[in-house]
Amino acid sequence: MSLIVFVSVYAIGDPVEILVSPQATIKEIEQTRVALGLDQPLWWQYLLFLGHALQGDLGRSFIFHQPALSLVFSRFGATLELALSALLLSTMLGIALGLVAALRVGDWVGRTIMAASIAGLSLPTFWVGTLLVMFFGIWLGWLPAIGRGEVATFLGITSSLFTRDGLAHVILPASTLALGNTALIIRLTRSGAVEALQSDYVRFARAKGLSPTRIVGVHVLKSVLIPLTTIVGLEFGGLVAFSVVTETIYAWPGMGKLIVDSIAVLDRPVIVAYLMMVALLFVVINLVVDLLYRALDPRVGPHT
Amino acid sequence: MSDDVPTLELRDLHTDFDTRAGVLRAVDGVTLSVGRGEVLGLVGESGSGKSVTGFSIIGLIDPPGRVSSGSIKFQGRELVGLPEPELRRLRGRHIAMIFQDPMMTLNPVLRIDTQMTETIQAHERVSTAEARRRSRDALGQVGIPSPEERLSAYPHQFSGGMRQRVAIAIALLHNPALIIADEPTTALDVTIQAQILAVVQKLASERGTSLLWITHDLSVVAGLADRIAVMYAGRIVESGSVDAVLDHPMHHYTRGLIGSVPSRNQRGHKLVQIPGMTPSPLNRPAGCAFRTRCPAADSACEVEPELIVPVPGRELRCFHPAPDALVAA
């Protein structure tokens, strides 16, 4: 992983040409190159990087002259709160609408939800985002269009989700980010629930005299949650990693914005640190999903 | 409640399914009754409408199906047209149902205790601890060893036979007046079948529970039922006490069914079968639905035969009952 990233970032271009001022002499350019260690052969640069990486040092940003990892970390909170808000929004909305669509298969309610979910899947984020900014942020002026709101610290966590202003700021970007995900969850929930509703165990549950609320809320929902967990987990990784577009539209000071800016100036250590972080995140998420799976599905795990 | 009110009484029940190809009449005028503590075996081949009859009684016919006419009386109370919440209060409490495939009827992701206590708490306000205690006792009664531990298990940790015992325990939780059993032993192997039959027979007779036992297996009915009703193409063609019907079948369909059971005497001979297939409910022959397969059919059978009482205690829907059976009866 680190090798692929390292080599491909190397292949993008020479950062020195961007870093130095246009009036710089050849000597100055060489000095910069030596100072950054870019005069060394690629394999040696990689080995140096690995050696330092093992000690928790992913290098310093060429631009900010700060350790790349702590730079990425400083933006991580903002991205995480955006991704978590989007995840919460899309699971709650997606499961609720998906269940309704499953219960109303064939009538206009079910059809409307399904049509909306197709739109949600196919509309590109950048377009929807811009539209939302124009509509709610500018024309109606209900919600702040860009940036992150006030932050507050609660239980040692600093987040804008703890203030009114912060929440107002997070609504639009979180909705934009959640859109595709919500549509996906609606469709998954619906197909799972339709299948469960036709199963013998739901029929048996009805024959037991259970209320429809209990049947849908316990019997159907629990069967649906199992396949959904895998997808939602993977999608969460996607939300964090690919919030790039959303963060750019809303000028959200998160990792996605940082990586776009860093790529523009070929700030290699930051790019590498970011990608390593994302890779690690996916590993962690997969682990969490597997653990959740065990908690949800009794057929997984050691038999007693 | 007086003894002369039957637990279940169906009168001219019709259940239809609206399909693109037309109205599919799955149950076509079924009339039957099950007395208190009585076991009625409802026998017929696949597609005869016997399961749909069972689901009609408990009100679990989903659109596009509907009970289109007729009456279902449970302990003298009319169930057709009863609003859903009323029906729900009956289901599981006064009328219980056991299904065919025990591998499918229990929810795989919920523990046994959840699936049992919810049945109790759907009908009675009792504490979870009390509901759990009663569930444990019910598991013990159907012969599940160490019921306390098994309560916390999941369905996949049980064998098919054990799962059907759990389903029976759930059906018995509220001491229902009627249990509708839809081929509950069909998916089990023979030794397990015998065990399940013994459990149900014992518990039902101890409690005076009426049973409507739906099956295609005549040997099951022979050992279990008091009376038998034979169903063909949505209608009851013959009914009477088990011994009378099995020993002296009058309807040629019943004869065919009994003749199709392989036995040792037939070794070396070709197995007997009823020629042809069950007609699709969309194009049943006019008149007697069996006439296209019947050896005794003639032009008289093109008119629908009425239900007659050839001898006391027997009912029959046929113009040409088997003569030897009439003599014997």
C-alpha cells in the first residue's frame, strides 16, 4: 500500500517547480531539492520514509512545515463529524423510508420513494451540493452556505455538533454527503424487508397474534440489519474518504479539503499521510463491521 | 359453553385469488365442522385448497387473495368480516397454527425465548420473567431436554424435529381451543414424525384442544384423526369417521388416494396411481371436478353433484359411489 502510494505520488510531478518562486535561480532550485531530500534516488527516499514511518513520522509538509500526520489529524475531526452526521442521517432516513416502501409495495407511496431513491443514486454530489447552497443558503437564506460553525468541547471532544451554529452549518453538507447513501440504504432495506415479509417466519409471527409494529420493528428489522451492516460500514469509509467533493463545495475545513489543496501544490508527505490514514480507517471499519455482525447474526461466530 | 356448539364451523366457504389470468377459486364452497376436542384430518393432494382453507380460518389470506363468501364460525362467533385487530386477538391465543417447514417458521435471528415470550405478551400483560417461566414449562411439555438452557438458544442450534417441537410449544402457550396444523410432519423423517404426532396427540387430548390436521399423508390421519374430510379441487368430496372412510371409501378420488399408498402386498406390481393431474383452478371441468380422471364418470357428472348423506355420519359428493362400499356401510 505505502509503496504504491509513494511511487504514484512521485509520478505525478516535481513539487520543487511549484514550491520555488518563479524568479528562483537554478542554484536556489537545487538547494530546495536537497533540503527536501528529493535529490536522492526513489528507492532510497522510500526506505527513509519507511524507517521514519515505523517511528510514527510520516514526514513534514512542504508547505506548512508541520508534521504531515498531525496536519491530517488536525483536520480529521471536522471530516469525521461531517461523515458521522451524514451516516446518521442516511441510516435513519434510509431504513425508515425503505421499510415504508416495503410495506407499500405497488402503491403510490412505495413508487414515489423508489423513484426518489433512483434520483438520489444518480444525481452527482457536486451538482446537488451547488443546488442546495443556492436554494437554502442564498435564495432562502435559511442555512449558512459555507464553512464550519462554532465549536465547543464536550467530554473532551471538540466538535461543532455541540453548538447551534455548528449544527446549522453541518446540515447542508451532511445532507449532500448523505444523499447517495440514503438512496442505497432505502433500496437495500426495501428488498430485504420485502423478502422477510413474505417469509414463513413472518407468517408464523402473524399467526401468533403479534402486532404489526412488533413484526416490522423486531422480526423484519433485525433480518434487514444484518446485510445492511456490511454496506453501511463500507459506505462510512467511503463517506470519510470521499467527502472531498462535498468539503470543497462547502469550504469545510476537513481532510478532503486538505488533500485537494495538497494535490494542487504536490505536497507529497501530506498526500501520503492522508492516504495511509484512509487505508487504516478502512481496516478499522471492517473490523468493527465484523464484530457488529457477530452481535447481530447468531449464525456467525463460534457455536456453543 | 355448551357442548353442541362446535369449536369450528365452516359453511360454504369460498376463497378467491384475483390473478391476471382471472379469478382463481382455491376454496370452492367448503363446509365442515370440528367439535370440541375433536381431531379432523383434512386430506387432499397439493393444490386441492386444504392449506388455503386453513389460512382462511385464521385470517391470513393476503391480497390478491380474499375470503369472498361463506361463513367461518369459531365457538359460535362469525369470523368473516371481523376487523383485523379483533382477529389478531384470536390468533395465537384461541386459534393457533403450526406450519409445514420447521426450518422456516422460526425467525433465525431471534432467540427462542424472545419468540416465545412475545407470543405470551402479545395477549396477556405479564412480566417477562413470568412469560419466560411459562415458556420454559411449555418447552418441557413438548419433550425438549434442559428447557432452561434451550430458551437462550437460537433456532439454528436445533434440529428440524426439535424446531417443530418449539413451534408446537408456541402454539400451545395459550391453551388454544383450536390448533390448525398445516402438514407439520411432512418435512420430518418418519421416526421424528411419529414422535411429533405422539406429542401433539397427548397434549391435545389432555387439554381438550380441537385439531384441524391438514395433510396429504393418509397414514398420519389414520393414526391421529377422529374424522376425515377429503378435499379435491377446492371442495370436500367425502367425509366421515376415519375408519369408515378409510375402510370403505365411496368417492373414487378417495379410493384412488388410498390405492396410491404403496404397501408390501404390491411388491413386484406396478404402483397404482390416479391418472391425469389435479385440474388448475382456472379451468376446472364443469360439474364434478374429478370426472376427467374418474373411472365411473358419465354424462350425469357434467352437473355439479350435491353433498349427500349416503349413510348416517357420512357425507359424499358423487353420483356414482362405489357400490361395495355402500353395501359394507
